[in-house]
Amino acid sequence: MNWMDSDNRYGMVSRIIHWLMAALLILMLFSEAWMEALGDHAGEPGMAWHQSIGITLLVLLVGRLAWRALNRGKVTPPERWRTAARLGHLALYGVMLAIPLTGALTALGEGHGIELFGWGIVAPGPEIEWMEEAGEETHEVMANLLWVILAGHVLAALAHQHLLGDNTLRKMA
């Protein structure tokens, strides 16, 4: 078992972080739908769960970026696709960073605290209407943008695997 990336395969750390983040991102995106559908019935437990997963994703993202800096990706796309791959990953990482930050702004603007699985990180405070409105609108736009970016990411991986035949999916499996 190789922990580091090689020329033809992502290492165990990269793969674990990738697939854990993928599963949690999909759970988060669908949690938005079920919380909207349940409305007030989802209540505080639903939001606490949503916040905790969001913070976990932020921690994983920071870990992923740190790992990427240490494990300077040896798996590289062909030269003609390199710029598109960089821009796609930059967009993906940027939105994954913006979503929890705007979620935190929303929670703080509503006067709620921020918790991680029941452990208080930021205490509740006064409502700040402009912060709540800006955070909530931006959070929703970023979540919708994430759907588009994730679809592009999956389509690119499938195109690399099946049209270009470079075994991209096997490198991350």
C-alpha cells in the first residue's frame, strides 16, 4: 500500500480524502433538499448535523490542500488538458471553501452559535441582519454552483476514462 501519489496512481491518503469528501459533499447537498422539504420539522438537530458535516468538510479541505502541497501531485493530466484541470480544481476548492465560510456567516448573522457535533466552537450572539442575508444568499448560490462544478468534475473523469482511455478512475479507486 502506497501512501504517496505515484506517476500512475493516487496514494492511499489522497484517495481516502477524495472519496470521504465526495460522500460528505453529496450528503450535504442532499441534506439541503431534505431540510427544505421538512421545513421546521428538521429544526435544530438537522441544522446542527448540517453544520457539523460542513465543518468536517472544511477541515478535510484544509487537510487535502496541505497534503497536496506535501505530496506535490505526481499524477498529471496531459499537457493539452492541464490548464482545464487546474481551473476546474481551483473552482472546486474555492467553492468548497466559500460554502462553509458563508454558512458560518449565516449562522452568526442569525445569532446562532457554531457547533461541531454538539461541541460549541462559537457562542451565540446578537442577530446581525445584513450578515445573515448576505451569508444565506451567497451560501445558496455557492451550493448550487457546487452541483454544476461536481457534475463537470464527474463528466471530466468519465471522459478521461472512457474517451481518452487514460484510466483516470482506476488511478483514484
